[in-house]
Amino acid sequence: MADKKQGGQAPKAEAASFEENLRKLEEVVRRLEEGNLALDESLRLYQEGIEAFRQCQKMLDEAELRVRKLVQTAGGELAEEPFEPPQQ
């Protein structure tokens, strides 16, 4: 049952758009740069920032793969093929 709970939580974290994750990351950086937070709060924010960064990076990587797939088709022709993100 723990897997079902964890599985239910993962899509919620990934549901945020690239822009939402980027805004979150920018807010975390802004607050950390102010330098007036307790150590525990700084560490918590740092972890949130890392997660937002990873989500942004994952979305960018998937977009880059999609563009490459459109550009790098057989015979040099441009054709659209279904995009499937790599399994992790």
C-alpha cells in the first residue's frame, strides 16, 4: 500500500508546469540570497529549489529530445513521430 500512496504523490509534484517550477526556483534563490533565514529553513528551501531545478531540467531534456527526433529523421526529411520520454 505504501507504493500506492507514493505513486499518488509523484504525479502531483510533476503536474507543475515548467514556468511554475522556474518561478518556484527563482523565489527560493531570492529568499536564500537575502541571507536572513535559520539554517533549517535554508536547508528546506535548498531542497525545494533542487527539486524545482530537477523538474525544469527534466522538462527541458524531454523537449530537446523531441526537437532532435523531429530534426534527425531518416533520409533527411522532416517528419513528426510520436514522442515518448525516456524511461527512468
